[in-house]
Amino acid sequence: MTVASIFEPIQADLYRVEERLEQVVEAAPVQMREQLSHGLMNGGKRIRPALTLLAGKFHDYNLELLIPMAASMELLHVATLIHDDTVDRADLRHGKMSINRVWGDSSAVLLGDYLFANSAYLAAEPKNLRVVTLFAQTLMTVCTGELEESVGPFNEDRDYYFQMIRNKTASLFATAAESGGVLSQAPEEVIQSLSSYGCSLGTAFQIVDDVLDFTSEEDVMGKPVASDLARGVYTLPVILFLQRPEGQEARELLRGDREGGVKAVAGMIRQSSVIAECYEVVREYCARACSAIESLPDTPVHDSLIRLADYIAERKG
Amino acid sequence: MTVASIFEPIQADLYRVEERLEQVVEAAPVQMREQLSHGLMNGGKRIRPALTLLAGKFHDYNLELLIPMAASMELLHVATLIHDDTVDRADLRHGKMSINRVWGDSSAVLLGDYLFANSAYLAAEPKNLRVVTLFAQTLMTVCTGELEESVGPFNEDRDYYFQMIRNKTASLFATAAESGGVLSQAPEEVIQSLSSYGCSLGTAFQIVDDVLDFTSEEDVMGKPVASDLARGVYTLPVILFLQRPEGQEARELLRGDREGGVKAVAGMIRQSSVIAECYEVVREYCARACSAIESLPDTPVHDSLIRLADYIAERKG
């Protein structure tokens, strides 16, 4: 299963979102275009903009309103990636060198800000008060999640983890879907179903991301393995592992020689059954996502949303 | 003349803006509150929020709408300061250590993002589509100005300088004033007058800032002297000086030993008449600001706006 086949009902329109992103690059000061292009044309799968478009298909599909909003969702996402990489001193992103690695931290800060600003600008373009308010709330929520991640190292609390990923990741998925519903003037219960679908899907997506940080090869993820653990950010696999009898040994390893400890614990986690347990949780969230849209009409787009949930539960990179 | 006396007609309401800013600190994750408080309670004069409140006094003064917008303007301003200091590796701000200096670049990036997000959130609170759209446009304009500053070192073009300061500084002054007009449902011509006043005032404000970077003592400005020139950013005093016969010598000094060159050229500029020339330009912009609001009723608030322009032309820090 490829995303292209899942996005088939909106593939042509997704190209128009891509064009809008290219326009953002072209409208920037000339000296920044290469960096912007590097950041934006990053081989990302455009899941968030696709969600906005798919969600818009359940009522009055209005591309002129949906395209800027879909582009806004991707820009907000990319802006957070650029600042994240700067904050984490990450060298790689999607297998390419990160903006901060190539052009330095200062450029990355300004470029991220510029993309945040562009995302706000595009979110205002449909001239819909509810959507632009939703955007502002989501920006707040995402930034709160980023702060929570940064201030909570070595936090073994499962609830804290779920709150953090809901804020930093799931909220944007929810808004991407919800705004599609609002902009197509769907009935309120449809909008709520879409939002709830997005929230569960985004939670599943982030858990898979956190599992792949352990199980994936560096060349597949395009970033070093166990990078979160190395920064002291405890994601679901770590949290589950630390609750086990072997957890105490792992805790001591992490307290001692940092680098060696991280490597050893990452290996222990990789070979344990917590990975399978995590996928169990992922499937639960994907099932919740699908059940949230149960009452929506059985169309090819509905089918795409179901398949997207399956894809996310099984993705490898 | 003190700002307190100028802001007299809205001083009590400005305290309510201050309370709103304190609420932003209190609502943040607990580990970030000290940093937020350090960044927000920075001894700033709150000129931008005051502008919003004063501008709101020309029609239906509605504090419930004006307070969040005024707070939003200050948050956007402080967010740019925090990221600016990070990008410029500045150690001081308003005579205190900068956020990046005390807590590191990573914290400063996340904190600035969080304040940008809060400013967007508060700008959406009055539920006024025009104002929230104006906010998004301004965020774009300010970030464009920041990019222009970063990509244009050693630029001697006067037009480029004016475009840059209009974008990075004057646009926010204009929006602070314009949004006050919009939220008080003032007639369109009043709104335009206020916006135009803010734009000219902000331009004057930035030129004075750029002059003070040369003429002020470090303990008054609270940051090292000639810091822009040291970064290769040519502000109006430099641009005017380089156009003179002595300009060629200065250009060569700046090309040679950087640190010594900057110090020498800063000294030459300080003792030249370009400082007086800059103040001539400042007075021109202040006069433009005042003439933009000529047709507004002659009230104590109108008087405050006139006196604010005088204050800005003469401020020393």
C-alpha cells in the first residue's frame, strides 16, 4: 500500500497544494529560497494537507478555500521540524542534512519563524473566523507540546507522554481534518467526527514514529537511531520497558555512562516485546480513528481515510 | 516628558494588559515560567499595547476586545526580540542578560515560538476576522523584515534600509494602532489615519534605535554599542556616512580588521554630523505621523499621540 494510492481521490488537488508551497518559496527574499526549498521540498508525504482535502470531500468541496488551508498545515508542520532540529542539534531530517546543519542555527530560527508566519497567513486566506481561530489555538497547542517535550526529560509518566504527543502531533492532525470539514460547511457532527479521527490518527502516527526511532535502520528513518532516548526524552517504548522487571537495570544503565547506556538500553528495547505492545496501542488508536468516522457516508474518500489508518499502523519510515 | 504622563488617559487599562501578560506566564508549563517572566517583564515601555488602547479611544472604546489585542502586540514584539537575540548571539537586552545567554539557544527558540503562538491566540480572541487577518499579515511582514536584515549585510542601499525597518518595526506599530481603530469600530478613514500614524511613528522609532546604537552608553541602552555594525548590518547612520567623502576610508576600515574597524568607524560616525542628519529624518517621520492624525478630534488622547511622537524623537534609551 502506498500513500499515492490512498490519496488517489485528491491526488490532482494535492499537486495544487504543492504549487502553493512552491509559491511560498518563490515569494521569499531571494537569498532564502534555496534554504526554504530544502526545508519544504523534503520528500515528506504531505499527510496533513491530504487530510484537509479528504475531509473537505464530505460536503461542499471548495478547493479555493481548502488549498491555502492545506498548505498552511504543511507549513506549520515543517516550521516545527526546522525548529525542532535546531533545538535538538539534529544533523539529519528525512535523510538529508538539516537546515541548521547546512546553514547554521540562526538561519534555521529565522526560516522557521518565516514558515510559521506563512502558515498563519495562509490560514487566514479562506477568511473563515472559525478556521483561523482554530489555527491559532493549534499553534498554541503544538508549541505547548514542544515545550513539554523539552522540559520533561527522564519522565516515565505514561499520561504525560500521551498529553505531550496529543499536543505536539495529534492536535495538528485533528485541525487538518477539522478545518477541511469546516471549510466545506459540513454539519457539526461530521466536523467533530473528522476532528476526532485526526486526533486518534495523529496519536497513532507519533507512537509509530517513536517506535521507529528504535527499530528502524538509520538509512530508512534518515536520522540517528534512539535519538529521543539520547536526549533524555522517554517515549512509549521506553516508558513501557521501564515498568518491567528489567526496567531497573535499564534505569541504572541510563543513569551511568550516557552514550553507552543509551545504546545498551536501545538494544534491550529493540529485542523486547514492548515493540509489539506499542503496535498494539497503535492499532487501538487506528481503530478509534476509524470508528470516529463510522457514521460518515461510505465513499471512496471514506475508504481512503480507513486505508490511511492502516498505512500509518504499518509504516516503516 | 515620561511615557507614564503620555499614557495617562489609558494608564489604568495598561495595567490590565500587564495582568493579561502575567496570565500568559502563569498558564505556561511550570518549568518555563521563570524564563517567560524574564522575557516578558523586561522593563519595556509597552508602547505597542499603549498604541492599541489609545487608538481605541477614538470611537467605541471596548476594553474586552482591546486588552487581548494589546497584549498580543506586546507578545509578538517580545517573541521577535528573543529570537533576534538568539540569532545575533546577543548577551544583553534592556540591561539584563538575554534569554539565550541565561538558558541557552534551544530554550530561547522554543520560548519565542511559544510567545508567537500566544500572540496569535490572543489576536484571535476578539473574534474579529479583519483583525486576525491583519495580525497574520503583520507576522509575515515582521518575519520578512527579520530575514531581510539577516540576508543583507554590508548593504548601503538607503531604500533597502527603509523597506527593512518598515517591515520589521513599523508594520507592528501600524497594526497596533490600526487594530485599536478596527476593534472600536471607528470609521474607515479614522482607521487609516491611525495605521498611517503608527507606520511613521514606528519608522521614526527604529531610526532612533539605530542612532542610539552609536551614541548611547552601553549602560543606558543595555547592550553593546555599535552592535549592528559589528554584525555587518548597515543602519541609517552608516549608510549616510558611507555616502560622504570620508566614506571610502570607513569602507576600507570595515573591510580590514573587523573589530578594530568597527570601533574606529563607530567613533567617526559618532563625531560626525550624520547623527544630526538622522534626527532630521526622525523629526520628518514624527511630523508625518502627526499630520496623519490631523483630522482626528482634538482630545486628550489625540494630544497623547502627538506627545508620543515628540517623546520618540527625543528618547535616549
